[in-house]
Amino acid sequence: MVKTILRNLAIAYGVYIASWWVASPLALAYGRLTHAIGIHYYGEVGGKVLLPLSLTIPYALVAFGVGASVVWLVDSTHPFRWVIFPALFYLYFGIIGYHWEKQPLALDRLAQILDTSLMVICCVCGGMISVRRKNSSFSAGSSR
């Protein structure tokens, strides 16, 4: 049992770490795409909240895949419980991982919280949808 728990923790952590290797090129391509389209953000809210939120979209998509991957890879009767670990990593490093050159404003902190929340929610949603699809495929396969 301890071996299974350690293996599932290693899977959750490994998928989280691999997600950053996948997300970086995706974010680079997304940044070039948004620059080529000519999306501009004006004003305090646009530049301080909407811009970081839109730049988090590739990371959120990868976080969705992390949640789904953890559900499919762990060996457990309740695989959704293991999605909590990568979601907590996203939460912790999303809040603690920011380094500011000058004192952040309230809008900076709001953008930080929104970005982190989006990644956590996408990770959990990816796990939920994966569990539902996994359960429906098992029930469809057992009724044949």
C-alpha cells in the first residue's frame, strides 16, 4: 500500500513537472500568435489583469491535461483524489512563485490570484471530466 501511495505521488509530481516543459513552448507560440493578431490591452485593468489572464490560457490548458493525465495514470479506486496534489502545486507556486521588482499594487495581486485560480480550476476540471469519461467507458464496457 505504501508503495502504491509513493508511486501515485511520484506520478502526480512528475506530471506536474512535465507540464512546465510542455507549457513553455505552447505559451511562446501563443504569445507570438497574439502579437501577430495585434491584441492590445489599454488602461490599468486591461494591462494589469486582462493581459496576464490571457497569457495564462496556455498554462491553464496544460493544467487541464495534467488533471486528466493524473486520473488516467494513478493506480487507485478513487483517482480524482490524486488530482489534489498537482492542483496544490499550482496553487502554492502560483502564489509564492511571483517575484516583484517593486511593491505590487492591488491589481497586480488580483492578476496573480486570478491566474493561479484559473490553473487550479482547470486542473481540477480536467480530473473531473477524465473521471466521468473513465467511469462511463467502464460502465459501457461492462454492459456488453
